Amino acid sequence: MATKAYFPAIGKIKFEGKESKNPLAFRYYDAKTRRSSTDLEDIFIAHISGMDALARALETAAAILEKSPYPKMLAGRYASFDSGKGKAFEQGKLSLEDLAAFAKSNGEPDQISGKQELYEAIVNMYI
């Protein structure tokens, strides 16, 4: 199988490892074939399987956003940006200095749970 050289003036990019200082080298990806399945049919199947996994992930993400309580929870989590100082900051009307002054005058906010485990449970229900 022949390949076209799109940039003939650039030689083969080598894998040099993550400690390499060469900005044009592969630091994390080694292109050496390390698999027993090297037939074109096997490689084709691998690519199709990868696309199937991507499609399933997109369908799962769509289901989470369309059918689960996730969007409503997210809106609630960031509701402070819908009014008052949060909205003014989001609109660019307040600087970080303005927010720092507001925080100093109002003290520490109440600690509110981020509900991380609940978010993870929702995602896991759709996987």
C-alpha cells in the first residue's frame, strides 16, 4: 500500500520519549506496530469498532442531556450567575477586583456540595 508524501521536505518524525526537548518529535506516541493483527481487514475492523464506540458515546451523551436530570442540576449549580453579582461578572461588568472586594465585605459563602457522586451515578446509569 503506497502512501503519498504531503510534505516531502520533512523527514519521518521519530518517537523520542516524553523527556525529549525536540518540539517536532513524538513524545507520547510511538508509531511502532505492536499488535499481532496487521492485516488490512483487521485494521479496518479496528477502525470501524472505534467509530462505533464514538457513536455510542455520542448517543449516550445526548441521552444524558435530553432525558436525565443532569441539565437541571447543572443550571441549579450555576444559578448564581443568573442574577446579581454573578450575572454582572458573567456579562463582563465586574472585574476580579470587584468580586474580591465583594467577597471581603460578605465573608465566606456557605459550603454547598458539588454533588459529584450524583453526577457520576447519572452518567453511569446511561453508559
